[in-house]
Amino acid sequence: MALTKPILPETPSVNLLGSGTEITGDIRSQGDIRIDGSLNGTINCTGKVVIGSTGRVDGELICQNADISGEVKARIKVSELLSLKSTAVVSGDIVTNKLAIEPGAVFTGACKMEGQTLANGKRRPIHKQNPIDEGRKQFEGYARYSNIAIQMGVIIGAGVFGV
């Protein structure tokens, strides 16, 4: 009888770009990545990306989850949760499912929320109207009713008081 080694699933690796290290180019990884140095290029990984407080990224960031504490000038696409820590300085457009921003974080750019689902499994409805316009319409509706009520009050008052 031959003995065989059990096949163990590969565990994703954790990659580190240390402080003081500078890279120009693209990084592709199946594991997690931590950036404490500087990267000018694209990060594309299936795991989590952590940009430490000394980390800098200029380019594009595509991943499943990300925690940013450093400086990022990039287009960011995160399929699950993007977390901007209090020391983060982010400039660029964001597309994510969930976004958490701590007080003190700086974000300049546009943000688009995609892929959100409710607890019952249905997709969150996308509102096509501007919420400011909707609020204005609602206020105008209240103002119309208030105006009618005031006019009715004047008419009723005139009848009661004989004015």
C-alpha cells in the first residue's frame, strides 16, 4: 500500500512592500498585499490591500477589500469594503460596494456604490432623481397645503367673526 501525502489547499500569501522601497510597475497577486513604501502603477489582487500610513500609491487599485491609511492618487475599485482610516489622503474616483470613512480622512473625487444587496437578497434600488429636487417638490407640496389651510382659515374666520 502506497502512502500519499494529503493535498492541502494553498494558503494565500501576504506580500509586503516595505517602507523606503519604491516600485514602478504593476502588481498582480492572489493573496493580500501591504504597502508601506511607494508604488507607481497598478495593484490588482483578489485579496485585501492595506496601504500603511507611510504607504503611497499613484495609479490604480483593484481588489476585494482595502484599508487605506496612507496617500493614494488612483482610481480605486473595491468589490466589498473600502475603509479610509483617519490618516488617509485619497484623491481619485472610487467604485465600491461598502465605504467606511473615519473622521480625519481626506477624500477628493467621486464615489459610486455598486453591488449593494439588502438582507433579503434583493438589490438596493437606484434612485434616478436628485434627492434635492425631491425634497424641493415635497416642500412645495407642503407650502401649497399650508397656503390652502391659511386661505380656509381666513374664510372660516370671516364667517365666524362676521368680517
